[in-house]
Amino acid sequence: MSYIDGFVIAVPNAKRKQFIAHANTFDAIFMELGATRVVECWGDDVPDGKLTDFRRAVQAKDGESVVFSWIEWPDKATRDAGMEKFMKDPRMAAASDMPFDGKRMIFGGFAPVVSLPA
């Protein structure tokens, strides 16, 4: 069964185009390394919650939008090998110019337990 890496970040609205360019560059590398799908979603309907919410989770500030992203891999072994190669890839040097604060990124790996066909 597939394996999913999920990410939630806050991106300054003024850097939306820069973020999309950044995502296109790095998402292509994930695809090279075995990912089957990468999706980047710009927050459109991200309400404030009473106890928790996406904005608080990433400490989003005024003028920032929440981005929810995921990478789908064929399995965890492919993901582990792909991520190891990704972290050693010389193209990662450009990651230091991220259009968001990586310290506020939330991420994790997930094993699907329910998967319905598209």
C-alpha cells in the first residue's frame, strides 16, 4: 500500500508565486526519486477553530496563508530511499532560499488505513 508524507506550512501571501516556483522545483525532484504524486494546496477555506486549527498549528501571521501538501509514494521503502537521496541531493542547496519559515512546518509520514478509488 502507498505511503504519504504530509506537510502544513504558513506562506506569506506576497510570496505565493515564489512558493509555487519553489514547489515546482523540489516536487519534480521527489517525482524523480520515486514519488507517484505531489500535491500543493493553497488555503482557501481555513477557519479559525475554538481549540485548534491549521493557522495556530503553524503560527500563521496576518498576511500568511496555510499551505497543505502531500507526497504519495508507492510504499514506505521507496519513500525512505527517496527521502535519503533527496536530503543528499546537491540541488538541496537551493532550499536555503525557502519562501516560508521552515521552523513552523509541521510534517510527518503516514500509512493509509482506508483508501477509496478516485
